Amino acid sequence: MPSRQRAFEEEDVERLEEYSVKYEMMEKKVYETVLEAGDTGIMQRDLWRKIGLDSRLGMRILRRLERQGLVKREEIIYKGRRSYLVRAVPSAERELQLPDFLDEVPCFYCPNLRHCAYGERDILSCPLLNRWLNEEDRGASESIRSSES
């Protein structure tokens, strides 16, 4: 019986991981669509149609983006009905200031960082990262050798 329970748990974990990646991809798509709308914003219902999301899942994603401070919803009256206009928060687009010790890590300045973060690229096959890691390994080995002498 324990082996059945364990297999069930592994399947659940796999499903959750798959769902998590899909959810993040949808979240990214929602945010990019709102960014594309620019200063004028996009009607919430038009956002769902454009991306092909149902409003329930779309609202969950939108609320998460709001909590992160990336988007804001503004209540408006459109054709006599209450609607919402979604806009990107301007401060969310500012550049990040990284601590100096991270300047050496190639990932932080790579134009493909977003693709790696969302699983669209395989970070393990990145030539820049592998070259940097190999250099770090050599530096650490030399440091150990010199301290042993």
C-alpha cells in the first residue's frame, strides 16, 4: 500500500509543476498584453478575449499581478455598465539596481533572462553561463591549491 501512496504523490507533484509553469506563462502573457496596450490600457473583458482566458482564471492572474504592483484596475462606466480598465503601473517598468557582487553573473545582463525564467530556454545549455561557471571552478581550484602550499 505505501508504494501506491508514494506514486500518487509523485503524480500530484508532476501535475502541480506542470500547472505552475502553465500558470506562469499565462501570467506573463497577461502582463505583456497589458504592457502592449500602453497608457490607454485595455478593457478587462477585452483582455480575456484577446488571450483566450475565462474570467475566473483571468481574475486570479490579474489579482496576483496587482499584488505584485505590476498592474492596476480602474473602475469605469462603459455603455452604461460598470467595467474595468487595466493598465501597467509605470514604476513597474523601471530598471532594477543589482548589488555589485552580482555584476559577474552573466545571467543578470543577458537579454534572454526572461526566457530562461519562464522555462522557454534551457538554462543548463547556456554557453555564457557554462563558460562563467567553468571559470569560477578554475578560480576556486587555484585558490585551494595556493592555500595548500
